[in-house]
Amino acid sequence: MTENILITGASSGIGHGLALGLAAQGHTIIVTDLNKDQAQDTVDEITASGGEATAFAVDVCDAASIEACVTACDSVSVLINCAGIQHVASLENFPQDHWDRLIDIMLNGTCRMTKAVLPAMKKAGHGRIINIGSIHSLIASPFKSAYVAAKHGLLGFSKTIALETADTDITMNTICPSYVKTPLVEKQIANQAKERGISEDDVINEVMLKPMPKKAFIGMDELVAAASFLIQPQARNITGQEIVIDGGWTIQ
């Protein structure tokens, strides 16, 4: 069964990887990002490999931008909320506008996107909503107060919408990986090294991988596989859940 999948933040990182991976499985991808040219680059990669995709400029902080995209699409049967940014600093050195921006993109933006697609999903009697959370949806790390707050908030939001849609074939779940080697994480390595006063190698080995019994970054193929399963009819009774891919971090 193929789906029309709208992915936010799909021009780079996890969103980009999910777009390519799910397109390779035959799904039609609606690639959205703040920058339409960058979204189109992802579309070009997909179509060059024989897949189907379209690009839209979407600001998840702007309801009108979201509505214009959703209205222009024939249908959205799967929404993947992936747009995100990061800022690493102690709270007293954390600019308030940066803090507000992280919350607005990752938590309020998820709310806006979900609100936009739900009416059509309810009318169709079918839909899948997947949030890209984080290990930081479950645990905390210093210097990431806004990111941790937003990612924790996704879980509560997901559980609530799962209850509100339980009378139809709509599910909402959150995939929670530990560190994936993306440009966002690469930038974090440098920022954490500066904030903690340690080397970048020490950030990788002592901060990122040490808490994981498997001591390995999460692969994009693992995230594609998790999202692919949640889309399937066989996942219809998995809703409001955290799908944790953390190399054993949280079982200790």
C-alpha cells in the first residue's frame, strides 16, 4: 500500500533520509522545507531514482504557509513531523529568542501541522502521524533545555492526539533515536566541545556514545524501517507510543 507522505524539514538530515528511503519503497513524498530550492534538490534526487515527489516551501511556525501546502496537495495520508533546530548553551547563556524559536518549531510546529492534516484524515477514515523525537524525549542532557523540553512535549502531545483519534484508523507515534550522524549533530559536536571545554572526539566518545551499550550512531536505514512499519496497516493498534532506537541507553 503506497501513501502520500508529507515530511517537514525534508531537505537535510533525518527528514532528507526519510524522504529518500520512503520514496524508494514506492511512496509519494511531499518534500517541505523553509527553503523551496533546497526542498526541490531533494525532489530531484528522488525523481532521478524513479520516485515521485513534489516540493513546497513551508514554515511550520506559520499557519497560513502550512494551510497553503496542505490545500495544494491532493491528499496527505501520512505526516512526518521532522523539522527541527538545535542550540547548545547553559540556561543563563541561552538567548530567550532562541529558546522560543526551538519550542515554536519543534512543538508548536508539530501542533500546527497535525491540526492542518487531521480533518482530511478523519474524513478519509485513515491516517498516520509520526513525530521524530529523540533520546531527549526520554532523558535530559545539560545545555539543551529548549530541545529537551520540546522533545519531551512531543510525547504528551502524541498521546493526547492518539486518544482523540482512537475511533478511526489514525495513529500518532514518536520515533525516539539516540544520536544520528546528521549535520545538526555534527554542529552539536563542535558546540558541546566548546561548552564543556573538551575535545570533539571526547564529545563523541564520552557524551554521545558512552551511555549506549551498543556504542554506535543510529543508521538512517533504521529510522526508515521504523517509519515504514508504523505506516503499515499492521501497525493500526500502535498509537501514542515511543518507538525507542537508542542502542540500549534507556534500559540501564
